[in-house]
Amino acid sequence: MAKYTINYRCGHTEKVALFGKYADRENHIKSLEADDCPACKLAARLAKANLSDIALVGSDKQIVWAADIRAKFIEASNVLKDLAKGKENEPQMQSLLAFLETTKNNTDAKFWIDNRDSLTTYKAVFSFYQNNK
């Protein structure tokens, strides 16, 4: 294991511990430096999901982790909303859309982390439905 200082494309730097063969580590460093830092990626994902104005409550680590989970959930929810166009008046669809709206506004980081597996399952279901319709 060795620690390296990564200079990301966005201009931020971070120390990262890397394992494995030297050549593999060098390739990984090059790929990291060609990309934005994790914080900038998360900020972009939140902005895309229109969530930058809804602050999460929790520790710093919880907030970073939960924000990523929530952004993925919002992306999946948007897919479902697109698929639901024209079916909004069906009782089951109304309940599901209300659930999605209520859930995305939850600000408890612990909620997102504790429910990450069940919430990210929606994305897989939506992808399956979209590919098989």
C-alpha cells in the first residue's frame, strides 16, 4: 500500500491509499487525475437531480454517502415518472408517485443509508421495465 496525492481535473487534491502492482497503481492514478474529485461529482449529480437546495442532516460522512444514494433514487424516480405519463390517474400510480415525492424530500441521512438497498432496487426495476416494454 502506498499513499498518493491525486490532482483531480477540477483542481482539487486528495491523498489516496492505493494497493496492488506499481503499474496498476500508476494507471489508476492517471484515471483519477483525468476525472473530477468525488465531491465535485456529487455536487454535479445533486444539481442535476435538483437537490442542492435540500440539505441532509447527519455527520459529514453520512451526508456525502446519503446524498449519492438520494441522487440515484431521484434519477430512478424520474424514469418512473416518465414511464407513468398518461397513467397518473390510476390509484396505484398515484400512491407510488406520492411515495416518490415524499421520499425524495426526506432530509435524514441515516434514512437514506439504512434503506439504500431497497431504494436503489427501484432503479433496477425501472431499467428492467424500460428495456422490456
